[in-house]
Amino acid sequence: MTKEEAIKYLTERGKDTLIDHLGIKFVDITENGVVATMPVNNNTRQVSGILNGGASLALAECLAGSTSALYCAEDEVPVGMQVSGSHVSAAMVGDVVVATSTLIHRGKSTHLVNVDIRSQNTGKLVSTSRVQNFIKKLGIRN
């Protein structure tokens, strides 16, 4: 599928989910990943006015799942198994963060995805995460 088709697919897949609620927008497809943006606003901020670490982890997990979805067969769906993240710097309300995922490992039953989140205003790394997805066959209970 083309980049445009992949972005449209991921956007449709994310309707009425946490992706929609957090304002995550898919903006590019790379050779082995996805690029998305998320605003730092009242839905994603801490009380102090900076990006909430939980919102960063949610962005990482949503982006990693979307990345894996592009590599799944029609009868498969990615399910998050594990996420770990390090928060490196702050992004303030009014900023937009840009997340870039990289598929590191594509196995038959698991994918490992790295997600770096940067401030659009400063270019600084805000957070980096690793997400492991289980690739579940539809119709099979696990």
C-alpha cells in the first residue's frame, strides 16, 4: 500500500479510540515505522502544564500498535505486551510532540518497536520507549 493509503488506514483504524481522544495524527510512513503528532493540551498535560508521562507512554503504545498493524496479516492483530519508557525532557502546553516508531524485530508472534518522542518546538527528545507487541491470530483465544 502507498504511504497515503497506510496513513488513511491507520487514521480510520484509530477512530473512536484513545488515538482520537489524545489527538494523535499520523503524518508519515517510513521504511520501517510510522510518524505521528500529538498536541500538548488539556487532554495530555500534567497539572503543572507539561506533557504527562502517561500520555507519552499512551502515544508510544498507540504508535507501536499501529506500526505492527502495518506488518500483520489480515487475520492478525497486535496486542501490547510490555512497554517501558524513559522521560528525558519536558514539552509545554501549546507544543506538539512528534513520535517516530521503528520496528526493531518482526517475529511470527511478537514485534519489538522503539518510539522516540520529540518536541516540535525545540527538537529535544522528550521520551523514548520500547514496546513489545504480541501478534494475535483472530479467532484464537489466548
